[in-house]
Amino acid sequence: DLTLALSLLRPSRIFGDEQMSGENARLTEENYGSVPRVYIMCEQDNLLNREVQLSMTQRNPPNDVKLIAGADHMPMFSKPQDFCSYLQEIANTYY
């Protein structure tokens, strides 16, 4: 499964297109803000360190934040059972 997943990965930009920056990307109640959001923080993420993840949640506060201890940037591989448990909990809570 890991080999297949790694073969399907494609590079992408961390930051979106210019047209999606500024006013066009403002998260309002009418523009995406009405969707419940939960941020799953990965403790051992080397791409988005803890400070970056906290900053993201402060700039656009989600309904809840979950922490997966020991998870790297891809929790579906590093901590799949914890990740699936949180997804199930989120689905039961918000949907």
C-alpha cells in the first residue's frame, strides 16, 4: 500500500494560485465558513512544524483541534489507527 501511495504522489505548490490569495480567499460564513472544520495536528510533522500548525489554527479557527502523538506529515501511514479513529469521531460529531 505504501509503495502504491508513494508512486501516486505528485508535487504541488504549498501556496495556491495568485487569484486565490487576498480577498478571493477570505473565509467568511457565506464563503466556506459554514462548514464544520477539525484540524488534525501531527506532532512529528517536519514539513509543517508545531508553530506553523498552531498559526494556521489561530488564523482560521476550526471547530476542534485533534493531536496525533508521534504522527508525521502523513498520519494515514505513520499512525493509521489513530487517524481513522479521529476521522470516525469527527464524522460522528459533526455529521
